[in-house]
Amino acid sequence: MDINSTDSHFLTEGKETNIDFRKILGRMLAIWPWFLISIFICVAGSWFYLRYQTPLYNINARLLVNDDKKGGAMGQSDALGDLGGLFGAKNSMENEVEVLKTRDLLRKVVIDMKLNVKYYKVGNIRDVEFYEPPFNLIFLKEADTIKSTNFIITQLSSGKLALKSDNLDTLINYNSPVFFKGIGHFQIQNYGKPLKKVTNYKVSVRSVDAEVSSLMSNITVAPTNKLVTIIDFGMKHAIPKKGEDILNTLIEKYIQGNIDGKNIIADSTIKFIKNRLAYIGGELGGLEGNIQGFKERNNLVEMSEQSKILVQNTSQFVKDISQIETQLNILTSLRQYLVDGSNNKRVLPSSALLTDAVFNGLVERYNRLLLERDTKLISLTETNPQIVSLDEQISALRVDLLSNLENIQRNLTISRNGLRKQMNAFEVDMQQVPKVERNYLDLARQQQIKQQLYLYLMQKNEETEISKTANLSNARIIDSPKSQITPFSPKKQIVVLAGMVVGLLLPMLIVYLKDLLNTRIENKEDIVKRTSVPIVGEISHDSEGDNLIIASNARSIISEQFRALRTNLSFYLKGEEKTILLTSSMSGEGKSFVALNLGNILALTGKKVLLMELDLRKPGLSHKLELSNTNGFTNYVLDEDLKAESLIKPLIIHPNLFLLSSGPIPPNPAETLMSDRMTTIMAELKSQFDYIIMDAPPIGLVTDAQLLANHADLCLYLVRQKYTFKEQIDIIEGLFRTKKMAKMGIVVNDIVESKGYGYGYGYGYGYGYGNYDIDTKTKSFWKGFNWKN
């Protein structure tokens, strides 16, 4: 058989990476009590978690918004709706959603509901929050910057309150002022019922901004979809009633703010009209006084018939000129309003004061942009690109408004001049009227113009007042805030299921980590995946500590395992091959124990067996057999006159079992083993014994075993479960690959029985007789191997 193909076979077989589910299942079954304990503990932990975890509820609400882009309607009457539309900016669904998310709106909610102060009943594991506490903290004077602070309040038998925190420990009375650094001056107000004694209450105070940030993370505002104008609200809170009240307050503040925004334009228009009324009223009063004085001075009681006819004929012209003068007067005031720099960011009075449709449209657009700018400034800064863009649009509209005003004024002036020219035809007739009556007519005409303007402004003022009372919010609640009946967190079924899963996975993880961190040989796989050298024997753990297990209990499990090893050796030792070398990686792996019991089991077959104690550094066979070690192998090497027969000692264990002890420990063990006398004694002993077992030092520490390999027909390498390091298996593979030793086989020693699978996890032999039979592949391997090559 070719060695390369054989090696490839062993490497492939040894490094098989397929998952052995039987092995995994066996290992898990071997620790099934730990699974039960782990599941019990984890499920109990999940119930404990559910018992003391604060539940969270989902609170939802829906709001219908009048979006002008989508043709929404709020049901105002047509008569008042037209007037109301003059004063309100058009709505956008996207803008309203952003307004509802603004920090300033939530700040109003926090301040109104005093949400930055929370009250708890102190528990052993968790504190329970009150929504309606038995007492209340009233701020007398807040600190400029409130620092997050917690303090404990306890009712004493004396009626006083014990107030404790990190920086304060004092006694106070109800309604007495208290100063606390970082909070300010406050007092504790009682609702009439004394607090429970021996019960601690906690008060948590933090800044309004901190509470606003917390609310922003807990409240969601989003449109239902793009096809409707409905906004969905969502909130997570531990107290359902408190969460519902927070959403209700938020919506109320939003609706009130929406109405207040609409009233801004109406208030601006009313203020403008009243200012003009006061001014026109003063002028009208002055004219009436002048007319009265003129009549008194000139004793004018009644005009002549000619004058009455002239007044009747010019009344329509006077009315038309009065209306034009009124419009020009309003335009002049609006122009002054626009030119005034202090009004750059204030809305214009209502466009209903004028009849020009183009100008009215510009005014509505101008006011809408101003209101949109004010809305966005709640959450944006002056330098934000959106605000800058709105400022540019507003500036451009102001220019357009001024230009449009000039055109209107020009047209009205032309119309007024035309009317005046038409009245020139009556000037000739008026020349015939006495001078006194003619002067009176001029005064009466001026009075009529001012009176018309005053009546017009009075009418518009009433219309504006009515439209203001008809202003409605552009949104209404269609689904009031309501909490779900059951909390969404924690979910009992999921938590318990997670506890069971963790309880199952935890033992697996422990086993996996144990294997991952373990550096010792635990099972058969740890050996076969690192070396192609076959395992020829497996010896169980000797719980009684008996070195002569074969002699004391010939029918024990370990005895049967040594018999299996003896049987397997017949496949390795052919013809005249009879020398077996025992070595290991380090001391303590059981070489002497295996050598002694292997020799005994071979002697039971009627073969003469010699045990050679060749561990010249730390001999152990003589000590285990309680024999003197004064004469032995080292004496033979040093004294050429000595014969091997004189040093060999028969053992009482069996008539066919003999011992050649090591003798005194030499100063140069390696050189002693390399002497010519070693070759001589081996040749002599092979002619006298059927089997020779050499107990050599550990090969992982010294080179003695490699020196003895030249005299051995088979090397048995000892590996001890839970003792030999996994890396030390590489030594076996290296020796096998480099052919530094003859035929090699591995004997696994000190295997602990278990109910699983593999060493320690389930290489169980049961209660009967165990047997290890080498497989057919291994037999054919050693049978066809040509060591001379």
C-alpha cells in the first residue's frame, strides 16, 4: 500500500467536518437535569421581570385637518365662511404635521400640566408613579436652570415631613417655603389627607426642556396616508389616563393656536379700522363744527330753492367722488403701513377694505406667507434655507404690493379728476348762487365725503368683528385619545417564551464555551481530528486506584479493555516483532500503569513478558511494585561483566512476568541509552522473552523515547483524558509524519464513564464487558504498510 494514499485517507477521515447530531444529542441528554434547572430559573426570572417591569400602554387619537390643497371643508356657513377666509392662511397637511411636532407646542403642554414634576410611591424593587398624588409641589420661584433632582418625602408621626436627597436632609411643614439649590423656592401642599406613615414618596423634578425632549421621543404624529387629511397620534405611557390627558392637551393647544393665528389678521384689520375711524371722526367733527359756526356767523337758516336744486343735481357726483376719496384715503394708509420698516414682519389689514381683486389676492398671499413664516420659526432659525426663501418671497410681494398700490392710486385719481370735470358744468350755475350759500355748499360737500368714509369704515369694522367670532380651527378631533386595554410592553407570552428559550440555550452555551475554552483532551474527536495515528486501546478510569487491576479483578471492565488492547496488538506485531515502547507527552499520563497491566495481560496467555524500566530520570515501575531499584539497567551499561540474567527479577504477579529495573539514576540518561550495551542487551533479551515492554520517559519533555524507538517494533503513545493538552497531539502527528518512530498507536487512558457519547460525554461501557475491536480499515492499513520504505 502506498503511504501517501494511506495518509490521505487518515487525514480525510480524521478531519471530517460533518456535524455529528448523535453526539450533540447525546451530550445534551447527559446533562438533562441542568436543562430543567435552567428552564425553571429562566422562566421564574421572566415572571419576576413581568411582575416588576413597568407596563407601557399605547394611546391613540385621530385629527381631521382642513387641507386647502385637497379641498377639505370644516362646515362653516357660506355667509361667514367668505369673511373668515379673508383672514386665514390656507392650510397644508404637511405644515400642520410639523406644527404638531414642534418643541414650543409641547412646551406649552408640559408647563400647563406640570409634567416636569413627577410623584412616585417608593417600592422595594421599582417605584410606582402617581398621576393624582396625595400631595403637590408648588413652585414659588423657580431656578433659572432647573437641574434634575430626586428627593424622598416621608410623613412623620409629628405631622412634619422628612425631606431627603443627596444634598438636603431636613424637616418641613406643609405649605412652608423650602429652598433647594438647582430647583428654587417651593412648598409642599397637602390635599387634606395625611400621607401614609412609614411610606416613602419620591418626587422627581427636572427641567421643562428635558421633559419636552422625553415627550418628543414618546409621541408620534403622522398622516394616515396621502389620500386623506387625517393625522394619527400615538403615544407610549405607563399611566393610560395621564397619556390620554397629555394628547388631549396637545390637541387643545394646537387648535387654540390655530384659532389664535387666524385672529391675528382680524385683530390687525380691526386695529387699523379703529385708528382710521378715530382720525376720520375727528375730521368729521371739525367739519360739523365749522358748518355750525358758518351758519351762526352768516345767519343762514335754510338754503334757497336754487341751492337745493344744485345739491340734488350734484349728489351722485359727490357720492362717487366720496367713494373714490375713501379708496384713496385707505390706499394712502396702506402705503404708509407697507413703507414703515417696523411693519415688515406684520400682517396687512384685511384686503376686504378695497375692491381691487388683484390687490386683494396679493394681500392674501402676503399674509399667508407671513403666517407660514411664523409657524416655521417655531422649529427653525432665521438662517434656515426655508425661512430665507420665505423672506425673499415676502420682500418680492411687498414690492408688488407697493407697485399695485401706485397703479390703483393713479387710476382712482384719474377717475376722481374726470368726475370733477363733469362737475365743472355746474360751476356756472353755482356762480349765480349767493357767495354765502356757495361757501356753505363746499363745506356740506366735504362733510358728505367724510361721512361716507366714516360709515364705510364702521361697516367694515362690524364685518370684521363678526368674521372674527366665526373663526373656527382648521382641525377637529374625530377619534378622542384612548388607551388600549392591555399594555403593549412587556408582552407576557413573548417574555415567558424568551425565558424558556434562554433556559434551553444557556446550558448549550455553557457546554460550547467549556469546549471552546478547554485545552485538554475531552473526547475521541479531539484526537482523531488532529492526527492520523489510529487509536488502538481505550482504558477507563480506575476509581479504586489499584495499579494491578488485572491481578485484583480479572473480570472488570478495565481488564476487558486491556484484553481488547492485547487483541489489537496482534494486528501490529507480526512475526518476530515483540518490542513495545510506551511513551507520552508529559509525566502523569499513566505509562507505568499501562505497562504493568499490559505485561500482565500478555503473561496470562503463557508468553514470557519483560518489563523494562527505561525511564532513567524518574523511574516508576519499581516503586509501584515495591521492589528495590539498586541494581538494574544502568549497572549493566556501566559494568561490562554483568549479564542481563543477573538483573532480571521475576514478579509474583505472574510466573511469566519479569522486570528489568532502571537501576541508579545516571548523570547522563540520554548517553546511557545510546551506549553499545543497549544494543547488546536488547538482542539478548529478544532471544529470551516473547514480549518486551519498554517504559520510556515522556517524549514531550526529553529525547530518550526517540533514542529507544530504534529498538522498538511498536510505539504506544499514552494520552490521558482531561489531562493531555490538545496541542500535544501534534507531537504524535509530527513523529508519525517524519517517521522518527516505528509503527505507532494511541492508547487513551483514564476515560471517565458517562451516559452520553464520546469520552466524558458518553463513552459508556454499561455494566457488562466492554470490547474495543480495531476496524477493518486500520487492520488493512498496518498489514499493507511497508516500513522499510
